[in-house]
Amino acid sequence: MKNIFQMRMNSLAKTFLTNICLSILYCGCSFAPKYTKPAIETPAAYKENSGTNIWKVAQPGDAAVRTNWWTVFYDPQLNGLEDMVTISNQNIVAAFANLLSARAIVKEAQAQYYPTLVANPSVTRSRAYHGIFSASNPNSTDYLLPLDASWQPDFWGRIRNTVNANVANYQATAADLENTRLTAHAELAADYCQLRGQDALQKLFDDTVTAYRKSLDLTTVLYKTGIDSEQDVAQAETQLETTEAQDSNLRILRAQLEHAIAVLAGKPPSSFSLAENPLDETPPGIPTGVPSQLLERRPDIAAAERSVAAANAEIGVARAAYFPTITLSASGGFESASTASLLEWPSRVWSIGAGLSETIFDAGARGATLAQYHAAYDSAVAQYRQTVLSAFQQVEDNLASLRILDTEIQQQYVAVKSSEHYLALAMERYRTGIDSYLNVITAQTTLLSNRQTLVNLQTQRMTAAVQLIEALGGGWDASQLPSR
């Protein structure tokens, strides 16, 4: 009768566990709110998209250069530097390590879906004491070789929502990695354009110093022949020396830009140099698309949106805390007083059971935690919308810069031509003795200033083109995010 009763109890236990497993498969639920992307008001077109030649309507072939966007500048030296950034930039290396960490956290959370198995073999040597030690209570040895299993079924979606939150954070980290790459590539391209702008200024001042030295020679000859005064020679010398000082000063910023490029490329500045190569190009056509596409093309927007999804899933984790935790446990193995009979069938031992735990009173701790996660979700939504608004602003800012700079450069070309004509007239009047050398100096200074302004404007325009590409996402797309 005892054996029959034990068999019935075993059957009931197995039936109970089977029903629980079926309930897990068919009745599991999640208390996270249904997730939808936060609504964003997007304009139909960019306000600053008209009036400039820097933007263009996207063509089918444009997709071929989206990944390595810097190739649209057709500069082999820039392409080589950008390849170095991809491989050696330490900020990118650190961001990639963060991605691996986020992926490991996902795997750690997914492990909670499965039971935990623990092996805990032991040997116990003991002796019973009944008031006096004697041969009737000798020493005894107990050998135990158990395997314990425990499992918490995910009835209320706590584990599922934890995994969902970690997956969303992993995707956000992947987007952060892409944003770090975009920032590093754009910063190098901008520094490179500025360095080439400095090279153009260097060439301008070098040529100007050469021209001023010739003017000084002419003035000195005229002074020796009695046509000019010593004052004219002194003015020419002063102008030459001042310009030479300005020429030397330009090398400071160039050196700093070269050092910055070296660090971005992952190289020590002391072992890195770039040959002089004056800027003489105009920006390429840049397809801007429409504002709504920006939501899928900017990695920082994608990261912010994934953070919202993670915050939404964490609300489900907090809600699951209101429900009881069910734990299934089982243990099996062998136990014997000698190693010879330890693995024999009669030495087997086992147990199986289930437990439930529920918090009865916590003084509002779970409610406060839930309110915290709701607030975190609202904050993530606000940050996402602010990121989108900032992205729209950056695109509009750079489109406006390109439009205005395009007009200003054309105007500055006219100013340079007028300055050249003014200098030619001043030199002619000086040679014929009508005017003093002071008028020539004034004309030369005006021409140098206008040429310097033109070079600076051209550099600004190239830099603004790089910043526009960065603001548009650099050819990245949200479809490149890792899947679940």
C-alpha cells in the first residue's frame, strides 16, 4: 500500500509540473505597454533647400557612394585618411567594445529563459553521540552525487521584457557606434578641408611676400635714383615685414590641424605629416532628400528611438513585480555509504517540487519603481523628439550656410577683381610719379584682404558641405541596425 501511495504521489507531481509547463507555453503574458514610435511632426521640405547649387535631387546612382560618403569629394588623400580612421580611431574602438558589452548583456538576460543546473558532490564523515562514545556508534561516511535544477517560469513577462529592453539597448549602442564613426569621419574631413584652406592661405601669403619684396626692390631703386623718398622705402619694408610675420603665423593653425588629423587617424602626431595641397575645389552636389527621411538616416536619432523602446519594455518589468514568483525545482542523484555502491540503482535519490513567493506589503516600493520607469519613458520620448528637432536644425543651418556662402563667394570674386584693377591703377600712377607709394600700399593691402577673405569663404563652404553630409546621417540607414 505504501508503494502504491508513493506511485500515485509521483504521478500527481508529474501531472502538476506538466500543467505548469503547458501554462507557460500557452498562457504567458506581458505587461509592457504596446510600443509605437513617438509621433514627430516633420515638415514636407527643408526651408533652406532652394537658392543654392550645393544640393541636388537624389539619383539612383547616389546610393553607390553612401557608405563611404567622403569619396564624393574625389580626393585620394582624404580617402586614405578616412580609411585610417575606420581602422585605427580609438573612439570607434571604444564604441565597438561597448557594443560587444551590450550584446553580452542580451545573452545574459536570455539565459534566464532556461533552467539552472548545479552539481554539488560531497563526502561527509560523521559519528553520532549518545552520551558516550562506544563501538555501538561508530564513524560513518556519506557519499552524495546530486544534480539540482531550478527554474522560474516567465508567467508575467518579466524575463521577456528584460530581454526586450536589453535588445533595444543593444541596438541603441550599435547606433551610437555608427554615430561615433560618422562624427570621427566628419571631423577629419572638416579638419582636412580647413588644413587645405590654410595651405591656400599660405600660398597666397607666400606669393604676396614675393610681390612685396619686388615692390621693395623697385622702391629702393627709385630712391637711389632720386625719384622716391626714403619714407617710401621704409613703408615698403614695413609692409613686407608685417606680411612675412602674418605668413609665419599661419603655420600655427596648420600644425594644429595636422596634429588633430593624426589623432583622429589613430597615429602619433610626431610621426605624421601631410604635404601642402592648397584648396581649389567647390563642394559636390549633395542629395538632401526630405525631412521625414532624416528619422531613418541619422544614427543618433535611431539610438534615441531605441532608448524609448527600452524604457517601454522596462515598464513591463516593473509591472511584473506585482505578481508572484513561481519556482520549479528538482534534484536527483546518488547517495551511499560507500563508493562501491554509489552509482548503483538502489542508491538513487530524487525530489521534485514547486514554490511560490509573493510580496504582501512593501510600503509602496513597487508603485514608486513603476512611477520611476514611467517617468524614464517620458524622458526618453522627450530626448528623442529633441534629437529630431536638433537634427532638422543642423540640416537647415548648413543648407543656409551653403546658400549664403555661395552668394558671398560670387560677390567676393567681384571684389577681388576690383582690387586687382585698383592696384594696377595705383602702380601705374606711382611709376609715373603722380601718386606716392602710400597709395600702392593701400591698394596692395586691400587686394590681400579680399583674397584672404575669398579663401576663407571657400574653406567655410567646403566645411559646411562636410557638416551637411554629417547632419544628413552620412549615408547610414536604420535598416543597418542589428536585428533581434
